[in-house]
Amino acid sequence: MNLTYLKKKGFKIVTNWQECNKKTIFLFDSKNNTKFIDYTNLAIKKNCNFVICNIKFKRDIKKKSINFFFYDDKKDLENIVKIFFSFNRLKLIFVTGTNGKTSIAYGANRLFNINGIRSSYIGTLGFFINSKKIKQLNNTTPPYFEMLNLLQVSNDNNVKFVFIEVSSIGYCEGRIGNLCYDYCILTNLESDHLDYHKNINDYHLAKVNLIKGHRLKNSILFLQDYNLKNKFNSLGKDLITQDNFISKNNISITSKKFNKYQITFKDRSYKINSFNDFMVKNIISILMVYNKITKKFPLKINTSLFPPGRSEIIYNKKNRVIIIDYAHSKDAYENLLNKFPLLKKRIIIIYGCGGDRDKTKRSQIAKVISKYTDIQIITDDNPRNEDPVMIRKILVKHSSNPIEIPSRRKAIKFGINYLKKNNGILIISGKGHEETQTYKNKSYLFNDKIISFNYAKNL
């Protein structure tokens, strides 16, 4: 019995033991012996009878009732890929960069869908087919074989375009394998993930290597930031910058009110409601991609292009506004907050910083936030394995007008009560769409939006 035979019999490869059943083959893509024993036993308990693993485990295997297949290197893995996966008709659009990946990938998928084009989205918010959520994902960029399964599902559902968020960590860990893009969008290159990459040069190099090493012949690279053009001059006509796109199509962006924009060109215009002009910039990027791929501009555009938890306005009445956002870097906060002082309103923000991540950015975040806000309510984000007291201490030290409230729920309640008495704009940031909060190794249900909605009923 071989893998080709199992494929013909309808067996599928899975990399998560929880998805195992009697019609699956469990692929263990690691050399960790302890995890191999634990996860294989769990897969077997789910009635899985076939396992693919590294050849290093061959002499240690004692279970004779289970069929094992072995691989030695990446070439072996790619031969397995050829047996089980076929999605040549899919067009892959990679979306990468420091800020804006989710907004552009999710928004582009939505724009294609509302204009009648079948597409999928794979990223921070999960796996979507035609804007319907199919699956929650554990990583922005899922492991390679999980990615392949999602692409196969997309292909089998007659999808043509797949928008994939590709993180620098996902790339460095090999999660995109040998996949190559037809189109790629690079949003910007700032500072992020330095806990992983160690320095900004290595972080930027990972992005550049991803883009140059995974492109198909004649594939297109879209640049949101014109300043990055010099890094990719060798692409010639296959490089499209947002500035050139705006100029070529005579696009104008007009601010009607602080939170109302109009994008106008030729015989068409689109109205956008957002307090964040960076979100408007992302909409232009989405239009640029749509226009290049479809050779036209969309008939429809609406607020559904904005992903949940990204500058999301959840309350706007009686001179009181509540906004949920996912910002968790200095540059993301700069983009989020820089226009608010123009409103001449009281700006209150609730935020924290995640544990087990780049510690150097915490003081930078606190200083940027203090520059644009009147009151900083400092609370817990996802402390993970760090002491939350120490994280908050750094933020308080570098804040101009801090109020420390460890409990995030109590911080939100306090912020909304303050808003009720004083009016203004309350920004609840850092977690956005997330539905849990993590302390040590435990995650608890926690959703900023739901909790805010409940307290806002009393405004």
C-alpha cells in the first residue's frame, strides 16, 4: 500500500491530530521526539491508521498496527505534495508588510466577492471562502501542509483568487514551502518582530527575500510605500507603486468631514467612512490590485471592506465615539492616532502590550500614544508568560497622563464611564478582533468589542 493508492481511496493529509479520523493520514513535520510520540498516539486515538514522519523516527517505532511512511528531506515532502494536491488554476496573491496586511488581504477578498468574483482569504482572521468564515487559524500564516489543504479546499470550491497574509516569521519557518505568487502586495517596512529576528535589518531582509524568492515569472509586485521602490528596481514593468497608480488614474482623495472621505476618478467615486486615513490608503491599495487583475474598477464598494477590529467604530452618538483597533507597534499607533488632535476633542485610550514579544517597542509605543492622547488607561493585553506588573510599569513610566487598571474589563468599564461624563473619543486598542486573553499558558474568553458594547448601552 502506497500514498498514491491512499489518495485514490480518498484519504487526506492533516497536520493537526485533532482533525484526524479513519480517512486521514497524519503528517508530523517535526523532529521533536516527545511531540512525535504524544501527537501520534493522539492521532491513533482518533482512528487514524496512517502516519507520515521524518525517517529519523523509523528505528524507534514499535506500533506494528499503524502504517508509517517516511520522508528524508524537502524533496521527499514535495513529492508527497504532488500526489495529494493540485490547484494550478488558483491565482495566489501574497500580502506582506509591517502594517496593513490584514486590512488589505481581507478587504481585497471582500471587494472581489461583492463584485461577483470568487476568492478566498487566509490570514489573521481565519480562512474565508467568498467572505464566509470556514475555519479559525492558529497563525497568521498557517503551517505549509495546512496551507496546502486550505488551497485545495479553495480550488474545489471553484475559487480563482486566494489572498494570503504572509508574515516574516511564517516565511522564515518555511510555512509557504515552495508556493509562488502571481501577485504580491508589500504594504510598508517598519519595525516589528524583533524578538524573533533580533534586528530590523534581518526583519527587512526576510521580507525582501520572500518577495524575490517566491515570485513566478512575470508576477506583479504592488508597493504601497514608494520609498521601497529602490529595493525592487530589477522587476521593471512588473513593479507597480501606489503613487503611480493614483497619478495614472487621476485619483483624488477628499476629506469631507473628519471621518468621511471621497475617492474620485474619471466617472466614478467612492465614499469611505473612517477616522483613520491609513485605512483610506489601504482602500486605494485594494482598488489598485482589483484594477490590475480585473482590468476595470469595481461597481460596488462599502464599509464591509474594513476587517473587524481595525479602526472599527462601535459607537458614535452624542459627541461620544468608541473605536476598537488592533495596533501593537509604534508605527501602527502613529497611523491610528496622528489625526485625532485635529478634532479638538478629549482623546482617551485603553491599551497594554503583549508579553513574550519585543520588549524594546514598549517605551516607544507609550511615547507615541502620549503624543496624541489626553489620558492613557494602561491595562493588560496578553501578558503570556511575563509578569504583567512589569509590562504596565514600563508603559506608565513613559506615559504623559497614565491611569493604571490591571483588569482589562475594569479598564473598559472605567473608560466608558469617563466618556459618559466628559464626552470625547475612546480608543480600545491592541487586541482588535481577538476573542481571548492569555495569562501564562491559559487563555480566557475576552472580546473587547462585546464587552464594550455591553457597557456602552448605558451611554
